[in-house]
Amino acid sequence: MSNLNPFELRLELLKMAKDMLVEEYYGKKEQISNDWQVRVESARHAGSAPPEHPAMPTYPTESDVVAKATQLNGFVSQIPQSTLEKTSKKST
């Protein structure tokens, strides 16, 4: 990310935030599905009714991506977390 202007840097932070959140989403989704499959197999072996499928996590929204990018920008700019929390509360 060398020699980026401020607009390009913000775009890169948004892309990075989106990628991080989407990866986290799919990881959680896979974990939930795997855990459910184990419970289904256990129920099958025990001869009981299979459990209902659990709710899946929500896909990251635009607001989630912007919030994550703001958090990353704060880290890069070394802005204290308490300042970021106050700013994000004002914008909502």
C-alpha cells in the first residue's frame, strides 16, 4: 500500500474490512453447519429426532464494513479506540 493517496487508502481499507468480515461470516457459517451435522449424526445413532437447523449468522452489511474500516483506519492512524467509539455513536 505504498504511495497511495488518501482516497486509494480508504478504498483499500474498505476492501480489507469487507474481506475480513466475509471470511469471518463464512467461518462462522461453516462452524454452525459442522456442529449441526455432528448433532444430527448423534441423534441418528441414538434413534432420536434430528435437531432443527440453527440460524445462520447475518451477512456483513455496508454499515458493518464501514465500521470495520473505521476501526482499521484508527489502528493505522493510531487513533485511541475511545475516540472512535464516540465518533461512531454520533454517526448512527
